[in-house]
Amino acid sequence: MRVVVAMKRRTKQRMTAIHVSIPVRLLEDFDETLSFSQSRSAAISNLIKKELHQGNTQGISDATTRQLMAALSSREDIEPWFSRVLLEILTKGS
């Protein structure tokens, strides 16, 4: 009979246990995204890190039409005529 012992990885980072309340269905949906070998704690930690790195930056869905037009007009890969049209619209609206 062969016995396999799983060894926990040692980390130099201090960890702490927390308690949060979330809807049951949200947790079930989240758990379905994880494979058997993935750690729920590690996945949640990564999501928190990602959120912290993004800071208060807005996503595309949060931007106003004017903000999107301004961003498009300053891109290098846009056609010059389209950039001029966007800038004309933006300057008329201010």
C-alpha cells in the first residue's frame, strides 16, 4: 500500500483569515469557474489585486460618448479624416 502525502507550499507572505458574506448563488457561480486544483483563496486574492491595480480608472462601459470620441480621435491607428470629424464634433459641443 502506497500513501501519498500532499505537501502545502510554504509562502513568505503572511496570510489572514477573513469572513465575508456574499449571496450563495454568487459563490456557487464563482466555484464553478475554478478547477479542482485551484484555490478559492488565491483566486479571490488575485481578483482583489486586479481591482486595486485598476484603481479608479473607468472602463469603456463607464465612459461617456464624449470621452470615447476624444479617446478615439487621439489614437494613432485611426484614419485622419475620422479624427478631424470627431474633433470637429467635440469642439462644437463645448
